[in-house]
Amino acid sequence: MGEHDFAAFSENKRMKKSTVRKITEFDVYGDETEILITIKGDDFWPNMARIMAGTVLDVGLGKIEPQQVPQIIESKERAQAGERLEAKGLFLTDVFYA
């Protein structure tokens, strides 16, 4: 959470705009059959939420240690983050304009 350079969660290697984004909410809920991830932020680019969700899944599966996530963000390297999950089950629920 917070304002960071989330380049590690972008697949666009020629990003012309800033990759700094502010995430104000990141919650994970789940049980044996379903995981619900809620992400709120000031802006997203294509696949950012899917890569974040894949990273959370990798943490849950033990492929990535939770304390590695800040290091992944700091690395700004896409290869350090988890896999991009399929769009299946991904929903945009609200858009707010300031």
C-alpha cells in the first residue's frame, strides 16, 4: 500500500508515463475454494491487478515469501513479480473520478 513505483507489475517495457501509483486499499480474503482480492488505487494500467493477484497467489503457495514483496516493488523488474493471472473471475466494480 502507499505510493510506489509499481513498474514490476507492468508488462509494458516502453512505459512512457510514470509507473508511480498510489494504492489505498489492498485486502485479501479467502477460504479453501475462493480468494477475493480488493485493490483500490489512483490509477492502473493493463494487467497490473492481474499481476498483483498472481503475486499474492505465489505468496499463498509459498513460492514467494511475504517479506519479499517490498523488494519486488523496489526492484522495478517484471520478472521478480508473480505470474499474470487469467482475466477469468476479475471484475471492475467501481470507478470514481475526483
